[in-house]
Amino acid sequence: MKRILLASSLVVSIVVFVVVFGVVFGVSQAGAEPHEGRKPPRVIVTGEAELRAAPDQAFVLLAVESRDPNPRQAQQKNSTIVDAVLQKVGPLVGEKAIRTISYSLTEEFDYEKGRRIPRGFLAQNQVEVRVDDITKVGDVIGQGTEAGATSVSGLRFDVTKRDELEREALRQAVAEARSRAEAAASGAGARIGSLLEIEQQPHEQPPMPFYRRDMAMAAAEAAPAPPIEAGEIEIRATVRVTAALE
């Protein structure tokens, strides 16, 4: 009987020890998890850079619209006018600098008392002209509208070395962000370690000017080569940098 009681006491002691050890061990592990998952101190800053350059290239869109009750005639009229535009503009920029952007033929309708009445067909052709000599931009617009282009849009200036300038602006933006991170860390009595993340921020493109036929023709009549000021090209870069603190 004593042996049975001793054995039972021993078993109970072992069970209690295992349970207590498991609870203590579990608490220790639970207490360690938040510490291990805690992010190291860091600083997040932004950096910006802007470069300016004189443009050496321009792009302009010339469009021709033609209407006729007959679809074939609408296309024919459009082709005749587009050919006239190309003959005027081509010698100024070269044939390889002109490309077709869009072409469409659609039927138009009038609506009267809920009824759809066919009005005719509209043929549209839009070409993009690359001007490598920006002093000729005014001539391109003037000659194009004089030859029959019904609208001028998308006039923009650019630089041929844009990729090189964009990389330089990005490099300067990162350097600016790092300098700001060092200043912030110094104010907190720390210093920065490695850069954990660099994120480039997008920039919105400015709106493009658009000129309808009446505006373009008025400019052409007032001056065959309307004055065009290229100004300067602004190339910007903005980055968001995350750096570790030590």
C-alpha cells in the first residue's frame, strides 16, 4: 500500500513539474515574440532635385478632318488634304520625322424627335511631326495649317539627352534625401545606418495646348510662321528614402 502511495505521489509531482515548466516556458516565449518582431528605429524623408536645360527637339500633332455624305468621298478628301500637308511640312523636317498617330472613319448622326438621322461620314487623320530644329516649329505649324490641317495639338519641347538628365536628377534627389536623414538623425542624437528603401515618386505631365482650325487659321493669316517660345525644360526627381538609425 505504501509503495502504491509513493508511486502515485511521484507521478503527481512529475505532472505538476511538467505543467509548471510548460507554463513558464510558454510565458518566456510569448514575452520574447514582441521584442523579436519589433522594427528597428528608422527615419523616413523625401528628397527633391530639379535640373533645367534648353530644349533641342519639339513634337507637334497635326490633324485633318473631312466630311462627306459618301464614306469613300470623305476618305478621298481627307487623303488629298493630308498629302498637301505632308508636302508642305516634309521638306522642313524630313520624311522620317513624320508618323501617323491615328486614322478613323465614323458615321455621324443628327437626332430629331428621338429619331437618328444619318448626317454623313467623318474621316480623321492625325500625324505627329518631330522637329529637330526648334527654330522651325513656327514654320511647321504655319505651313501645316495653310495646307489644310484643321487642328494643331500636343505641342511639346524636349531634350535628346533626357535619360541622362533624369538619372542625374535622381542621383541628386537621393543625395538630398540622405542629407536630410542625417540631419534628422543628428537632431535625435543618433546617426543613420544603411538605406533600407528608396522609392521614386511620379510627376504629373503638364497639360498640352490645343488649337482648333479657326485659331490655327487666324494665326496663319496673321503670320505664316507664328512665334513659338521654347523656354527651358524642367526635369524633376522626387524620392522617398527610409534609413535605419544607429
